[in-house]
Amino acid sequence: MLAVVALAAVSGCGGDDDGAGAVGADGYTAVIADFLPPIPSDGSRPVVFVARLGEEPFALEDQVAMIAAVEESYDLRFVDDIDAAVDNEDSDAPPRDDGLLLGIGTISTAVPHVVRVEVYRAAGVVDAQTVTLTVRGDVWRVDTSEPVDPEVLVSDE
């Protein structure tokens, strides 16, 4: 079974609000796009589950915008409960439907825009990154990613 550790302070990984307001769907779409798996040669759409790391779920309108941004190539599914994305009947506890599980913290509104991302492939197979984004106008992009130890999407076995 997957254990989720509440990391409200870590998942933000950034400074105080600079007055710019919350980061919207475009910033999170840039993060998601950077972690999407390759599209299979058969043209099928890989399943990608997205969950918040120790945070409230994404707003419905943001979920819709993120899905729309990748829907031609990916089946993006948002989960409020991480266990809903994991096949706990399998001893390796992979994501359901041969998918990938992305855990995303909150992008800091202050520069630098930083967020924690964890990529769950199976029990004991979790990568984590601290991602820094840049924004010009309304265009967000991942600038750098630095590996860190996974802390949230970890197996309790």
C-alpha cells in the first residue's frame, strides 16, 4: 500500500507570495509535459495519473485545461486519493492501467518558481525532482530539474 506523507512545507519548495497570485493551469501543464512518457508506436494514449503532494486537489477548471492541453496524446486522470491510482492487488503496486503517477506540489508564486515532482512507477520505483520554471508573458517552461530523494510517494512496505 502506498503511504502519503503530508509535506505542505516541502511540496511548495519556494518562497513567499510575491503578489502575483496562484500559478494557474499553464504552469502545471508545463511541469506535467516535462514528465510525460513517450507515446507508444501503436498510437495508444498512455495513462498518466496526477495527484497533489500534500495539498488540496487541483481546481476543476485547471484540471480541464491541463487535460485539454495533452488529450490528443495522453489520457490524463486526476486523483484526489493516490491509492485510487495504484493497483494494490499487484505485489509491485504499479499505477493502474499500465499508467504513470505524477505527484506535484504547489508551484511557488515567487521567483524562482519551484515545485516538487515525484514520479511513481511501482512500489520502490519512485523518482523525485525539484523543478524550477520560468515564465515569459503567459508561457511557462521547465528551466531546470534537480534530483532529490522521494518523500511523499513512497511505499510503506
